[in-house]
Amino acid sequence: MQFIDYYEKEEVLWNTKLQSYRNRDARGEAVKKIVLGMNIEGFGPDHVISKFKNLRSSYCQELKKIATSKKSGTSLEDVYVPHVVWFTKMHSFLKPYVTMRDACSNYSLFKIIYKILNKILTLLIIIIMASKSASGAAKRKIKKQKEESVKRMPKIDIYLKQNHEETEKEQDIDNLDSDGNPKTLQINESFIGFVEILDQSGVGLEESIINCITKNNLNLPKLRGQGYDGAANISGVYSGVLARLKSKHKLATYIHCAFYNLNLVLNDAMNSSTEVKNFFGLVEKMYTFFSNSIKRWQLLLSSESSDISITLNRLCTTHWSSRYDSLLAIRHRYVDILKCLSQIVLRSKNEDEIFEANYLKVHMEDFQFIFSVIFIGKFLETVNVVSKVLQSPKQKLSTAVSLLNSALINLQEYRSQYSDFFEIAVEIGKKWGVLQKFKEKRSRRVKRFYDEILQDYCFTSAEEYFKINIFYLTLDNAIMQLKERFTSLNNVFKIFEVIQPNSLINLTDEHIYISANKLVEYYDSDLSNALAGQILSFRSCFKGEITKRTSVKAITELLVIENPILATTFSEICTACMLFLTLPVTVATAERSFPKLKLIKNYLRSTMCEERLSGLGILSIENDRARQLNLKEIINNFAEKKARKRNFH
């Protein structure tokens, strides 16, 4: 009670209406007076502040108990009465300056704010979706809403990354000049939203895709392409999503994601041999050994015998570029790594460290290891470029087919270059004095009966075993996979062969007529029989210009951008080119949107609904378009639409 008496005298500490209440120096002096008045050893200013906070908190709890008992509907006699002795004293001077927060009113205010934010978010999404059909829409006032803009979209494709999100792809030729002619030609991929998948069967996924498309007012009859990652419930021939959608929309051509397909090719090729899997395990162990110790890593980096500024990388199961970089580092810094391992073996006092370093050193001094670094490194060098290019969102189908065919040719040529790889491995081995010989292993023989087929062929040497069971097996597996997995991609490309620049120049009139009719038969609702005649007329008029073009997009720009007047004359060619340009090649762009989930749906937004998650996802992923919006104009429009108008009479 003595403490409360002193506190009551220092009004600057609790009277919020005083001007000196927010004066830190004045409050400090008041606290010192209380310390002097209490005159207790070890009782300082911090104890005063802590003591009053505890008393004030307890006082507020007592007030809350009184308010709760009154709201319960009890009689006045049953209303809660505080039993603490100091309550009456504090209540006499502190009551006017303590206000209890109404949790219900705060919650109602939060709900109102939340609804307003959701409506503003919805308005932003509508504007962004409307701007998808015009690249310069953010620079001028958007007069039409999302439904009207979708009607102007030519053909669309859908991309589904199982099982979270959907994107669409459409042509963009709406950036017009003063004469109303298009200035640029762009193929856009637009994020639609994240979709929760409860039923992962083909039927459930089909319903989710159709519902998402109709919800965004996209026109299903305009669907011309499907791009997925190739899961069984999606790519199934009979009950998969692609078969179900194609039965309803026969022109919705399915193309397995080229990047995923190539990744499967590499995975099957590298897992076809146990020795290759063990080889990558050794490379991963080498990186782990050096990276787990700052001292060992610094020792590796401080080596000056090599001018190549490359080092070991962690291996990734999906990004094969990391494996190529690691093998490239081992090839060019082979001697440096062995020197570091030798120093660790000789100087280290840790037995485990010596054992691991010696283990890696022994395996690196094996000629088979050196040959594997050269051979697999060259293999990945060929495919690495194709893999990176296929991840581009602006990748064209013709370029993808060309790169895959060139990779196939290179791998076929490697089968006859065993001696070249052997000579390179010998040169690297000489730098460290490695014997130019494969280590012989004891051959395991199994007793064979009279009528049993020979399965355990006995190789005459370790080199022969490596050449057949590792070198040829890995290459043949990759070559076979490249031919089989990309059959559908090549078939689609052959359908559009007639509009490729090389075909326009080299094919005869008869071949052009046959190829054009095949294309018309496939897209009977989009193209007419006049296509063949228009192609022949176009070739005769622009033969010189066609020779300068290298892609279908360049041909389209020649008609739509450079000569817009002729676009109506060769309308069938323009339609065929648009169909080809919007066909899906890869879903890598949709894959990149997954990291946005970690930024959007964190622990602070763990209870977010699906609609809000998709809305924030659109604003984040389509941030280039969102940044171009005039927020002041959007807020003013929102305020005008939501204003409460009352007529007074």
C-alpha cells in the first residue's frame, strides 16, 4: 500500500491527460522519487517500473472479471467483487485513465478491413487479367473488364503443374500503332491461380481444370494445347486428363513437357549402370568431404596450380547442370584435388578425416574414374545446353525439336569416339602418374546347365567390361529414350512442317499441297482448304524474304507486323502460324511459381483461403503488369463504386 501511495502522488506516471506524461525525463525523475521514498536496499528504478506493470496488469484483470460477470446476466448481488486489498485504492485514481478494449469491436473492425482488402485485391486481379490481352494496357485506361478481354483472345493453351496451379498461354498482337496496326508479336504465359486438388484421379483433375477455366471466363472451344509433366493420371491414353479433354475438344493437342521428358531421359541413362550410380555417389562424397570443413574448403580454393576458377558443386537430382559443373571442375582441377587430399592424409591428426581423404584419393587414382569423368562430362555437356534452353518461357517448338535432334546426333557420334575419350583420359592421368589401365576384377561365374541360355558372359578384360556395360549401355539407353519419348513432339512438328521456313523454300508444289491438306484435316474448324493455295502464292511473292527468316515467328512477323495489309490476304497462313506458336513446349515457367508459395503463404497467413491465395499469387507472379497499374485510379474507382449514397427528401 505504501508503494501505491507514492505512485498516486506522482501523477505524471499515470495521468495520460498531462502534457508531461510523454516526457521521458519527467517520468524518470518521478520514478527516482518513489525509489527514495521506499528506501529499500536493492530496490531501483527498474523494480519500480516492473512492479507497477504487474499491478496495472492485475488491476485490468480484475476489471475484466467484473465486466464479464455483469454481461453474464447475474443479479447485482452476484456481481464479482475484487478481494485484493489494493484494488479500491488504485481504482480511486486510476479508473478514468484505464479503458478496457472491446475484443468484439476489434474483431468486427478487422473483418471489415479484411473484406475491403479482398475487394481491392479482386479489383486488381480483374484489371491484371484484363490487361493480359494487351501489352500496353497499363499505359491507357482499361475500359473493358476481364470477360470482354477474354473474348478477344485468339487460341489458348493450358499448363497444369500437378497438383497446385494452372496457367494459360495466348497470343498478344493488340499493341497497336496510330493506324491500328500491331507493332509487336508476343506469346504470353499468364498465371491463372492456385487450385486445391482433392481428387487426383483423371476425372477429378479434369473437373478441376474445366471449373478453373470457366471460373475465369475463358472460352473452352478455343483450347488448342495441353502441357503437363506426364504423370499416369494425366497422360493416360484411356482415362487420363489429356484423353478426357481431347475427347471433348479434339484440337487440344497434348505435348509432354520437353524439359521433364529430357530429365527422364538423363535419369534413365545414368541409372542404367550400377557403376555410373556409384561414380556420382563418389563425386557427391567428394563435395561433402570438402564442404563440411571450412579449413578443407579453403585448402581447395587456395590451390594456385590451376587458372580455372571453378570448384565442386552439390549434385541435384533434377538440375543436371550441377553435375556437369562438378565433373568439369574435377577434370580441370584433378591434380589440385589430389594434392589437397595428399596433404590431408599426411598432415591431419584426425583418423576419420585421414580415412575419408585416403578413400577418395585411392578412387580418384583409378583410371576408370578419370575415363568416367571425361565420358560422362562430355555426355552432359551435350545435353546441358538443351536442358537450359528448354526451361525458357519463350521457347519455340521448332527450336526444341532442332536442339533435341542435334543432341541425338551427337550422342550417336560418341559411340564411335571411344578411342578419343581414352586418349584424353590418358593425358589427364599422366599429370599424376596414374596407370593407363582398368583394374581387373575377379569374374564371378555361375554354373550353367545344358539347356540354359548364356547370361553371364565372361569378359576377357576389365576394359571390355567397361566399354560394353558402361560406355555403350549408357549411350544406347539415352539414344533410345530420346527417340521414344519425343515421338509425339516430332509428330506435332511434322504436322506444321509446311509453314517452316526451310520447307517453304525446299518443298515442291506437290509436297506443299499434300502437307497443307494434312494440316487442314487436323485443324478442320480453324483452317480451310484455301491454305495450300495461299502458301504457294506467299512463297512466289516473298521467296527472297523467306530465305532470310529462320523461324515461324519471323514468318508471322513478316505478315502481321511488317505487311499488315497482307494479313487478310494470307489469313489462313496467319492462323496456322498462330496455332503453332501457342503450342506448349515446357511447363518450367509454371514450376518456377512454386517458390512464391513460401513467400505468400507463410505462418502469418496460414489460414488464407484459396481465392485470396490465388489473388496474391497473381499479384506476385504477374508483378511486371501489377507495377504498371495506376493504384490511385484503382482506389478512386473502388471508392466510387462502394460509396454509400443516400437520397434526402
